[in-house]
Amino acid sequence: MSFRYLQLLKIPGKHKVEHGLPHSARSYIAVKGSSTVKVGKAEFPTISAECCTSKEVEEAADWLIKELEAIKRHATRFFEK
């Protein structure tokens, strides 16, 4: 099972007079999931699992890149409507 940390929030535009003033479609890249790690007195939100080696960091970064690439595809389809 895989977990998605990021998502595309899609807000369709309003183009009908009965909905009020027209607005164009818009979107945001949002953090869907995160955790918090405390280091000393500071707390930091994280969007990956704990990494103990540079290889694990590379794998986590690759996963986030894949998520962003998927978001780009979803946005293309959303705005083409």
C-alpha cells in the first residue's frame, strides 16, 4: 500500500449567471498527509518517512517527484475541460 503526501485541489470555474460572477477554474498543490518531528524544542512538518541513509533520501525524493508528475497530468486534464 502506498500513501500519497500531495494532492491537486481542483476548483471548477463558475460560468453560469445563476451562480453569480464568473470565476475561472483554479487549483492548488496541497499537502495531503504529513507528520511532525520534534528536534530539540522545534517541531517540523515532514512529507516523507524517516530516512537513515542517502539512498533512502533519494528514494523518498523520487517518490515525491512521481507524485508531482502525476499532479501535473491531473492538472492538464482538469484545465483542458
